[in-house]
Amino acid sequence: METINIHEAKTHLSRLVEKAAKGEPFVIAKAGKPMVKVVPLDTPEAGQQKRLGFLLGQIKVPDDFDTMGAEEIETMFRGDS
């Protein structure tokens, strides 16, 4: 993780905030001593990461998913009974 001195952070605050918002956190130091860590607000707390693939193998999407109900939907849009 990048460490930035406080003077440089003040000078380049906008650029640094953009980097942090994109997921590149950094530390601001004063006289070489780390003071604060800048991270994006939407970063989940430790242990709260999303579990990708937790339903893997438990759900089956039909091959015709994209066209399911197309005739019924078309009928509703046309107003046919």
C-alpha cells in the first residue's frame, strides 16, 4: 500500500481520492509516521466479502431462458385477449 506524506496529500488530494475510490487505498503519514488510511466507502468490512459461487451447481437456468414467455408477453403488449 502506498504511503503519502501529508504535504503531498494536500497538494494532490483530488487525484489521490479518485485512486482510493477506484480501490487503491493509501496511507497518509506525517514526518514518516503513518496517521490515517484512506479507503473507499463501499469497501466491505473484513469478513463481509461477497461469496461468489455459493449457489454453484444448485441452480439450473433453462436453455430457452431468453425467450421464455415471449408469446404471452407479445400478446399482452398487443392487447389481444
